[in-house]
Amino acid sequence: MQPDAQLVESCLRGEGLAWEELVRRHTRRVYNLCYRFTGNAASAEDLSQEVFLRVYRTLGSYQAAQGGFPTWLTSVTRNLLVDHYRRTRRDRLTDSIDDAMPQLEEKKAPGHAPDRLAMASELSAQLQRGLVRLSPDLREAVILRDLQGLEYNEIRKILGVPEGTVKSRINRGRIELARILEEMGVRPA
Amino acid sequence: MDWNCIATEERLSDYLEGTLAAADASALAAHAAGCARCSALVARVGGLISQMHQVDLVEEPPHLIRGILDVTIGPRKQKQAWEGWFSWVPLVWQPRVGIGLATVAACLAIVLHAAGVNVRDVKMSDLRPANVMRAANRQAHLTYAHGAKFVNDLRVVYEIQSRLTPQTEPEAAPSPSPEPQPTTVDPREKSQATPHPNHREARRLNAPTYVLTKYTAQDWPGTTTRRRL
């Protein structure tokens, strides 16, 4: 499997297959970041397309010396999410979060023990409900650290703030999210 | 060290991730053991972090990747199912492939001819190794015989030609003769009594010389005329 840097060089030479490989490799991560931040599957889909369109147009500005391609891609995604958040601030207060959630698996009858997939799906949905109630700066920090699995150094580059600030936001975001889930009646496993 | 609830909240993530200094971690643990609020907080946040790390990535919609590729590099031409059957044709339909195949066919024809195989009537027995060796041996001998015959024929023609037109010896310097030689004397009327001091010249005059001349009507038809000099 070719490294991302080589695929980028191939894309800049006009090889369509290299671009297709990059898209297939990173679409799911970008979609998850957009979905977890917006809480809306349709918005996440539109934003994902917008992210890759911007990456495709500005691919020449990527420099491997400044960091890995996933970090640069996540930074572009985060910037678009911030712009989207500012544009849709008014609409968010009236939308119902449940209307934007994806279809969940049907719950089994109370007599049957829930299987693992159903529990995971329920947990994902409950987590999403709690995330959208966090403030944007805490939300993006928690998503990048605990759901995307990025290191503090990478998150520092993406957010453009000192590492101490990154740790502080992650810590406060976790505590706040735990408090929100407790209010919703979600107990930790 | 005095450890309070505020410090527990501020250093909670470092403690749960194991990056807190040993002394601070012990102080936090000791405080949490005696504080119900902090104990519940540590358990709640610790459980939340563990659950978030177990959550799988949400699957993207099935058409998302195709949609991204369409808006970036453009929509792709939809291939018909039957077009895949002939996808190899452009690779093969090239001049170099045709030249290569013709070369292979020519080499095969040469090899089969050398092996004595009749391409118009190939039999299974022709492909047996013993028969191939026998036919190749026979073909090699025939080829050698034809070549040897050709060389011998050339040699015979050369010998016949060399005998009919012998090499003339270089003439010596004319010695002073007592009588001047008449310039219009017919070589056939020259007297053989006239001595020549040059023995080679005498041998040349005495020895019969035959020259192939053109056929004349007085001769027998079909024969060459020999004119004695």
C-alpha cells in the first residue's frame, strides 16, 4: 500500500487512480468527524464532499514536511466545520436532534438480552446526543482525541492552540460530557 | 500534599491516561477514596473514555465516495457488462504484436521443415522424439548432399573451361633472326623447315593448338570446328 505522500505526488501528476485511492482511504474518517460534530447525517455528507473538493483544488499547497496528510486533511475538515457552525448557528436552536439521527437498529423485546451490536448502536446514538450539547471547542477536542484517536501534538496542529490548551479542553470536555450523559440517564459500562 | 476536588478535576485526564506524576497520582487516588463526589467523577469519566474508545466509526453512505469522485475528477463512463469481455482487444491489436506472431510462425515453419514434418498432414507419429530426430538427421544429410553436389558441379565446369583455354606463357624477347619475317604470311603456310632458335617458339609452332570456333555450314551439324594452326 502506497504512503499518502506518494499518492499525493501521483495526484499532482494527474493520475486519477491515485486520487481515487486517497478518497477511498480517508472518506470514512472525514465523514465521521463531520457527523460527530454536526449530529446530522445529511450535513455530514455535504460537508464531506466539500472537504474533498477543497482538498482536490488545494492539493498543491500540501507539504509533507509540515506533517502527515491525515493531519492536513483533518485541519481542512475542522476549518470547514467551524465555518458551517457559524453559518448554521441560528438554525440549530430550532432543529430536533432526534430528527437528524440516523436510523437505529430496532430494540429487542424486553424479555431478550440485547446483543452486542444493538448495545454498540445505542451507545453510539447516546454519545452523539451528548456531544451535540457540548460547546464547539470542547466538542471538537473530545472528538479528535477520543473518537478519532489523534495525539496531542496532532490536535495542537489542527486547532492551532498550545498543547496545554488542548489538554485543558479535552479534560473539561470529558467531564462535561459525562455530566450530560448522567443527566440523560446513560450509565457508564 | 493537600489534594482537593478542584485539583482532581484539573488533573483527571492525566490521571486516567497514566501521565500524571506518581506522587500526584497517589494524592489524587487517596483523595478520591475519601471523597464521594470525586470518586463518582473518576468512575464516570473513566467509564466514558473507555466506551468512546470502543465506539466504531460510522459507515459512510454507499454513494458518498462516488459522489466525491464525480465532483472532483468528473463522472466516469459507465461500462457495459459486455465491454469487459473485449477489454483485452486494444492491448493485442497492435503492429508489434502482429509482427511478433508472424516471426513466431516463420520460425515454427522453419523448424517443422527441418524436422521433416508435413504441415498439411501432421500426424501424431511425426511429433514423437525418435521420428523428429530421424527426420532432422535425414534433412541435414540431404541439405549437405545438395551443397556438395553444387560445389562439385562448379568445380567440373571450372576444370573443363580451364582445359579448353590453356594459360599462354609469356613471350621472350625476340632474338635476332637472319631473315625478316613476312608480315602477310599465312600461319598455315609457314614452313616447318625454317629453324627457330627459340625452342619454346618451336614447340608452340609444332604443337597443335585447338581453338573453339564458331560452327560453319561445312562442318557436321552439331559439332565444333577445329582449326589447326
